[in-house]
Amino acid sequence: MSIVVKKPGLLTTVQDKGRTGFQKFGIIASGAMDRYALRAANVLVENEEHEAALEITLVGPTLTFEEDALIAICGADLSPTIDKQPLPMWRAVFVRGGTTLSFGPAKHGTRAYLAVAGGYDIPEVMNSRSTYLRAGIGGYEGRALKANDQLYIRKAEQQEKLEALRQRAGERPFYEATLPLFRYIRPSYEMNPLIRVVKGMQADSFEQESIDAFYREPFKVLPQSDRMGFRLAGPPLRLKHKEQLLSEAVTFGSIQVPSDGNPIVLMADRQTTGGYHKIAQVITVDLPVMAQLNLGAEVRFKEVSLEEAQLLLLEQELNFEQLKQGVRLYNKGMI
């Protein structure tokens, strides 16, 4: 069972939850930029929630399914179609063998995630299938997909379910196998969002005027942004006194400010340590929103307490547990 890449798109890579436990050796975590979308897509097709999926950036690939498959696409709306028919997102969809998945214009967001029941048959490198492009490790030969690549799929356990879906689909190229996710448990991918942050380790080292500007003024995402970090342009952020820091650990969403005063939000392919002052840290529940920003987008920041950030994460995880339970019940015909 496999998927053949007809066109690779702008940047299509294999990503999972990331390569954890190796940063002490200088190996970056990598992984999906929007981990919520990755998890949701996997749950919908009854995979383990951190299974590897395809991360599709802005301009999607063209993929042909050689055999029947159960898939889900979550994250950015890149106008997916099966044999030129619009394909619904945020739900499991049965697709017939021989059909072709294509993408059109980006309606909102920048990264979509394609999960397939059974998962992609790709070897793990340091306990992860994530692609780290700069080092050429993980994923599909350590690189982005190219035309004529063939992605093999591990055999799914739901063969009886696939047969039932095949019969329901009739002659149609695809069949919606589950209800869509409720909107209230999906991230809100706004073009110019308000991103919540907690106070950074060195926030008190900045001039009060700079701190006020950080929370008052918008910052624009620059073209130099990538999976390593989003470079922002806005009012320059200045330190009270020039001082050197010893390098220390950084994490997904750390907002560093180099000497030019323009902040950098560290993302999935961030380095393991950094020596710039950190003015703030994006809270976990808003990382998916940050990850979906396009170049030129404007973002504003709002400070929240650590307690509020933790409560928001707890609420999100409770909603996600309800999603998993709902999928299980639906698939058993109980709802």
C-alpha cells in the first residue's frame, strides 16, 4: 500500500511530535510546527496521536493513492481536492485507490497535516520519524518530498472498517467516514492574531518603554522566517544595559531579542541553546496559531500569568480527550 508523489509542492516533509531526549547532545527536537493539527489528524484515523504525518506548506503536493486508504487533513485550509472534488477537512475520509489528492490556494493558515490510517512506513532516527532538513536526517531520506517518491503505508488494523467504507462509498472517489471536529476545539487560525505569552526569563532586563511597546504595537513576520524561527519587525526592543548572557536552553515559542532589537520567535527547528535575552514565551495553546502565520502577517502579544497559561492548556487537553472519546464511540456506532 503506497502513495506516489506526482508533484512535491513547495515544502512537504514527514513530521511527528519531534526528536526528544537528545538536545543535550546538540540534536534539535524538530517535529510538526502545528502539533495540535498533527494530533487531531491522527486521532481521526485512529492512529496513535503523535504518529508521523505529512506537513504540507502553502503550496500542496499532488499525491496518488495506489490503494484504498483512510485519511484526515487538519491544520491550514489549502483547498484539498480528490479527483478535483473538494475534500472536507478535520474529519476522517475514505479515499479510493487510484484517486489523486491535490491542493489549491491557501484560504487560511500555512501548514496542513495529512495523516493516513496505519501510519507511514518510514524508519525512526533517534526515536522519531521527523525530518530535520539542515542535518538531512529522519523523514523520507532526510529531505523534502520530490516527484516520483513513493510513500509506503503500514497496514492499518481497521481492514473490516475499510471494506465497509468501500461499500458505502459506491462509485464516489471518497466518503466522509466521521463527523467534522467541532469548531470550538479547533485552533483559531487568524491572519493577524493576538498571541498570549508569559514573562520571559530576562524580561526585566529590557527598558520599560520597550516592554510597553512589545505589548502595544504589532510586529510583522519577515520573509527570513522559517521552521527554525519567525523573525519579526516592529518597534526595536532595547536593554537597560548592554550585557552578555551565557547560552542557556531554549524551547518552542521562546522569544529572543538579538542586538538589532527585532524579536525572533523560536519554532520547531530551533537550536538547542541560545545566548540572547528572552522577553517572553508563547504559551503552549497558542503555538499552533503562531505556527500557521504567513509571511507579512501581523501579530500582537498579550501577557498572561503562568497559572492562566496552565489552565488554558488543561482546558485544551480536556477538549482533546473528549475528541478521542467521541471518535471511539462514533466508530463503534454508539453516536
